[in-house]
Amino acid sequence: MVKMLNNSRLTALLKQLGNTVMRYSPPTPERSITLVVRALVLLLSPICIAVAIFWKQLNSPLQVPEVMIVEVAPGSSLSGISDRLALEGLLENPLAFILWARLTGKAQSLQAGDYELTPATTPRQLLQKISAGEVKQYQLTLIEGWTFQEALEEIWRHNNITPTLEGQSNEYIATQLGLQHKNPEGLIFPDTYFYERGVSDLEILLDSWNKSIGALPFDGPYDALILASIVEKETAVATERIRVAGVFIRRLEQGMRLQSDPTVIYGMGASFDGNIDRNALNELTPYNTYRVSGLPPTPIALVGAGSIHASMNPELTDYLYFVSRGDGSHHFSATLEEHNEAVRRYQLDKEPSQSINVR
């Protein structure tokens, strides 16, 4: 009885299995794709999550409470920079910083210097700064009217400028600047300068000297000295020197001849008897600035510091002419008409209808 029952059950199970096999059909292409996609999603989800976290950490602001400076010393390694940032609590994930630097090739182009961080700076932006050398630019202002020594003291007050000239004489400094005279007084340009940490005081002065030359119509320091010699001879009034220099600078810039009597007198040499007549003004010599354009070939006198300073720091005005008042001072004019009137008033004492020769 038991054996018959078992056979019956076995038969039923076989029959059911056969029905199941008969009903089986292979999966459709759409179902296969769906299964593959689900498998890939399960496989890639952790990777996608990791990439998202990695990208978020690179583009989230550093832990910077306020604007600050980070110094990257020469020879610093990528790991050294990231470890220091992490140690100071600025960088949350130094591994992500290192990995991104290597993936982008920036690990090989890290540059030393001071870098400014703000609360909005991200690790990716910081890496870009360091690899591009976008270092902090410090500011130094030299004020008009300062003496050379006062300018030096201001430069030395900035502890991120390397002092190399302390204790040196003005003559030594002038030599280092390549000047042809021993006193650099008045030869640096009053302005605001931007520099990087570690620049030397000599480099600041060289920048200032080159800037002063570049801002004026001179080919070099010798031209400035020539103009200073003309200023020296044109006026004995100290307060007028920068204005006289300004007139000559404007005339040079506009292509006008200087028409300076002292240059004519120098060119006349021993033949000068105290007067300049029409023949002297018409004579063609290298020093007759009524006949030749530009500066004479050499200075025409020994030059004091005041005139040197004036030639390097001319007063910016509209004046193009000046005439002696007869008391050592001068009257300055912006137009030829004004100048003619001043000549009549101070020198010729003629009626306006009369013809007048002017410089």
C-alpha cells in the first residue's frame, strides 16, 4: 500500500515537472537588457557614490575662517603640502587633493611662494593657484617728496623684502643701479609697487628706476641727466625746477624743439659775450636747440640733486612756454598767444600790434 502510494506521488511530481518544462520560454532581448542594466547598477553604484564624494570634497570650500596666507616653501612636495594643509585643519581629505593633482598632471608643476586663501577657496582652486604660480602680490608705496633714505627705510620696513643694501653707501647703491653719478637722490619713481615675497631691496629700486625712465621720453639715464643740466641752467628757483622740466618734457613728447637759451650759450663756447643775437640762434650746432630737435648730445653743466629729481619727476601741466620775469623767476604759459603777451609784458614792453620773435 505504501509502495503504491509512493509510486503515485512520484508519478504526479514527474507530471508536474513536465508541465513546468513545457511552459518555460527563453527570456526576450528586452528582459536580458534589463537584467544587465540592473547588474551594472548594482556593480557601479558604489563607484559612482565614491566619485561623487571625491568631486564634492574637491569643490567644497576649504576650512578657512578668514583671508589667510599659506606659504609653499621651495622644494615642497605634493604630499608635504597636503599634509600641512590637513594638519592646520584647512584640508578635509588630503588623499583626494593628491589624487586630483596626479590625475591632472599638476603634481609636477608646483611652485613656491605665498598663496592667498579666502573662505570661498576650494582645494581644486588652490591646486590651480599653486601649479600656475599665482602667488600673493604685496604692495609698497613710495611717496612723492621723500628723500632717497626715506624710501629705503620704507622698503626695509617690509619684512618680506630681502635687505641687501643695508649699511651700504649711496655711491655703492648708485653703482648697483648702473647710474653714471654717485648720488641716487631723486632718481627713483614715487609710485605703488607690487612684489612677491623674497624680492630684494635692489630689485625694487631697479624696478623703480626703470619705471621712471620708461614713463618719460628718455632713451636711458644719460638723457635724464642731460635734461637735468638744462633745468639747472634755466632756473635758480628751486620750486620752479619741476615745472621747467615739465615744459621740456611736454615739448619733447609733442615733437617741439626745446628752444633753450642755455644750450645755445654752451654751444657758442668762448665766443659767448653775454648776449645771444639772431646769428647765434640761426647757427647750426649740436647744442642749438632752436635748430635741432630733441636733447643736446651731452649735459651742459654740473647737475644738482634738485634738478635731477625734477627731470625724473616733472610737474604735469599744460604749459609749453616760459619767460623770465627779470627777477630770477619765470612766467609760464600754455599757448603761444599767452606766451607772446608775457614776453611783451616782462621783456619787450611793446604794444600787442608789434611783431615779436618767441621761442
